[in-house]
Amino acid sequence: MPIKVLFESENCTWIDVIAPSAKDLEELNVKFGINELLLQDTVESNHLPKYDEADGVKFFLARENVSTGRKNLNTISDVSTKLGIFISKKFLISVHRLPTSSIDNALLEVNKSYEIASSITPDRIALMIGLKILQTFDRENERILDIMDKLESNIFLGKGMKQDLIKSLYRIKRKAGLNLRILNISSDWVSNFNKLNLEHVEVMDLVDKQKDAIADYEHLGAQVTNLIGMFLALSDQRNNEAMKILSTFSIYFLPITFIAGLYGMNFNHMPELNYKYGYFICLGVMVLVVIITFIYLKRKKF
């Protein structure tokens, strides 16, 4: 994709590159003097967040949360995409493989501040982008919480326990764990914002935003774990109730089956078989056993 200028003023030029080709990377290297190895980091799919500096250019490699809809959630690439930010005194270059909401939202904020263009510097744009990146994790956290509320209602108020629920909970747990990992390893680029020409309060606002996001995902992970535990406990309880019903029927029919089996034996001498009222007496005994069993179970509140 062609190199695109998003914002330009006397103090700052913001250049954005989406899905750079080898030719684009070479042009960035030649025109802006950006280290070749740092440019390669922006196209490596599973590269971790980092901060580096070379030839007077500061490099922040962050990861932004994205909803990819992938079935497998094994690596951080399944829930996020890279965003590289190169900063010098006069320019900022953002490089990313996919369109990102953080770039779009930061650009809107820059355009709103166009009247005070003199205050817009590469460092300040980088701070805007950094805050927007962390906000993507906040939005994902809110979306997952909404899904969890629906799943919780289905678990406690729904009819029957569907196996799809446990699959959904497991996916949420995997997603929360991967996002938490990204946020933890993002400390490298977040903490190095103090090397930019920004006020200490502004940098601490970014650091606090990261800490809040980490705390939210830790709490989310604990909630999912508890909900999975409740789901399994309720499943066991319902299975136990079913076994209780079967056991109750067994208690009633076991003595009756014993009597039927006793008189079903093929012996030649069984006096009761020839007795005129033997059949009715046998039925009466069976009914009496059922009544006694019922009264016993009723008193035991079984």
C-alpha cells in the first residue's frame, strides 16, 4: 500500500503505512533513515511488544486488540494485531498490517485539535495512539462482560445445561488470558514513553491506563473461572438429582423384584403356589412393602 500522509504541519508530519511491502520498507529505510531490523519487526506476525531506539529514531511496537473470530485461540496474534510507531523530532510513522481503530480514533482527535496545530508534535500523537491502543482492550473487556452476563443467565435461569455454554466459557477464558498476557508484556513500550517530550502526568496517565486494563482482565479471568466452577457444580447437582430419582425407584422395586424372583423359582414343592388365595396375598405383601417404603422415605425426607 502507498505511504500515506495523515497529518502535516510545521512541527510534525504523520505518515501511515498499512500492510507494507518490501518496497515500502526499503523506501522508509532510505527516505527516513529508519533501521532495517526495526522495520522488519513490524511485519513479523508473532513479534512481542517492545521499545527500541536506533539512529535517533525511537521505535514503539505495540499490540492492539482485535476481534478476529478465529476458532483457535493459541497465540497473541489470535486476539491482537501489531502497530509499529517510529518517532523522530519532525515525523511520526505508524506501520501496521491491518486497519486499526486506534489510528482512526487518534487521527480524529488530531483533526479536532488542528486549530492549535503548534502544540501537535510526534510525541503527542504517539501518546494519543498509545491511549487509543489501551482503550481497545477496555472495549473488548466490556464486550466479554456482556457475553458473560448472558451466559450466566442461561446457566442459572435457562432450561437444561447446554454443552455449548462450557465451550463459550472456555473461549472467553482463553481470550482473557491472552489479552492479559499482551497487557503485561506491554509494560516495555508503555514505560518508555517517559523518554518522549511529554509531561510526567501525561505519561503516568498512560501507565495507569495499562494498570487498570490489567486489573480488569485479572478480575475477568477470576470471574470466568468461578462461572466455569459453578457450571460444573450445577451439572453435577442435576446429575445427582437424576440419580436420586433412579435410586428412589430402585428402592421401591427392589423388594417387589425379590418377591417376584422368589416365587419364580422352579421348585417342585412350593406350598404357596397351590394355595387358593396365594396370588392375592402375594400382591397384598407387595403393596404393603411399597406403602412402608413410601412412609419411611417420607419421614427421612428423601
